[in-house]
Amino acid sequence: ALEGDQLHATPEIAEWMPPDADVRRLMEQVAALAGSPLALSAPQRQEQVRQKVLDAARAYFTPEVRQRYARRLWRMAAFFEATGRPPQADMARAEARRLFHGVEEPYSRFAETLFTKVVVLAAAGAQAQSATGAPTAGEPPAPATSERRSPGGLILP
């Protein structure tokens, strides 16, 4: 089944991001997790990052914001239909309905992915920075791997 998170793979919606203040707050929380003295396994840390992402999405998607995104997605459905992309149009309509009507469970994969991609992009930026030989002060360069990592070194799903 097609999930709403796949809408973020379209060029038009890939550019949608949460407000800067929400992005900063999430990145601070993820960085705090990475610097935590708790001895957690990689899967435990990944789950904590996912929980922070979910918390950020739930806090941001108030009823008013859900209505706004539902209207945007409804307009995107018409655009996808007009540009010959019926599967994306169907996904956008389904996600618009879910957001508009405030369906809480299962939680919107579209809403969660809006915040997940912030963490993924930050990890990619950190990897690119280490690949160009410009590590941030006091940090050893990250090993070059195919894993996606957060700025704090967490392996992302």
C-alpha cells in the first residue's frame, strides 16, 4: 500500500520543510541524545531519535496546521492528476483526508517524514562536511560509510 511518506519523494513536496524554530528545537534534542552519557545500543538510540521526530511532528501538527497541510495536499493532488501522476494524486488525497479529519492512529507518515527528512538532511550535511575534510572543531572526522548518520553520529533508519 502507498503511504503518505512517499509524497516527500516527489520533487514538489521534497522541498517542504517545517519552520526553522521547530527544526532547531528538534536538532538540539537529537544532538542532546547523541551526547547523552547513557550507554545505549545503536537501535536504542535510533528509537530515541525516532521518538523525538514523532514528538516534534505531533507538537507541530496542531488542528490548524493539519487543516492547512490538508488543503495544500488537496491542491497537490489536483496538480499530480494534471501532470499524469495518479498514484501520487491518490496518496495526496488520502493524506489530505487523514490530516483534515484529525486521524491520530496510526499517526500520519507524511507528518512524521516532514521532520525525519530534517534529521536525514542534517546527517547528509555532516557527512559532506567530513568528506570535504572540514570537521567541526574538536570532532574527529566521521568514518566514510554508506550509513546515514545524524550530526551526533547516530545511525539513521
